[in-house]
Amino acid sequence: MVTLSSLLFENGLPNLPVLLIEPHRNHGGVWRIKFSYETAEPLSMSADQALTMVSGLQDIGEADLAEEIDSAIKRASHYASM
């Protein structure tokens, strides 16, 4: 059975409280999803990876976190289309 901790680990994220999840454009101009933490450096992942993680989060009942990430993905997609 997949747990939140293992899903985060598989996606390169720590099992820490997230302060902010937002779209972020990297130096190459590609929109990514950035995860900011109080006690760790921010980390980011591609929107495609984040979308896959949203599905996994929904499968394990983490609807609030999935919704927050999905919202950031939608904003990143919107900004990329501008």
C-alpha cells in the first residue's frame, strides 16, 4: 500500500509541512511546480510529474494536497499559454 510518505519520497519531496505550492518558471523558461518549506530549501518538479503525483494523492485520500497541486498545475499551464 502506498503511503503519503512513500509517494512524496518517490517524487523527490520530503515529508514536511508545505508552506506554499505555486507555479515557478525556471531559468530555461519552463513552468514547474515549486514546493516551499519552512525548514528546508524549496524544491520543484515538472508539471507532468506533479500531475502524476496528484493522481496518486487522490488514490490515497489526500484530496486537499492533490487539489492544491492541481491548482498550481492549472496556473502554470495558464501562464505558459500567455
